[in-house]
Amino acid sequence: MKKRDIYRPMFGLFALQPPTYLWCLLTDVPYLSNLGIFSIVATLYLIPVYAWYEKKWDELEDDAKSVGWPY
């Protein structure tokens, strides 16, 4: 697992908090008891998911054959 596998979902967590908080204000949904906790759990879940995805993507790129002129 690489640092980017951990940092990417954490960055997403922080980046999504302002619109999430605004959504809660507009819809009268309690932020901390609903979406705040879910965001943290989803972030922890996404760390190994991103690690797996990046590993598979790298394998696909390594297996790809170049076609045409190399640039």
C-alpha cells in the first residue's frame, strides 16, 4: 500500500465536507450523527479499495502493448 492510497480518500473526505455540511444545513439533517460519521467510515473503507485499484491499473499498464509510433 502506497501513501497515495491513503491520502487520496482522506483528501476526498476533507474536500467533500463543505458541500456535505451545506447539504445538511439545507435539509435539516444532523451532520455529526449522520453524514459526518458515514464520511469517516467510507474513507476508511476506500483506503484498501484504492490500493487494490492502483495495483490493478499498474498491472494493466505494464501488460499493455504499444501500438503505432512511440512518442
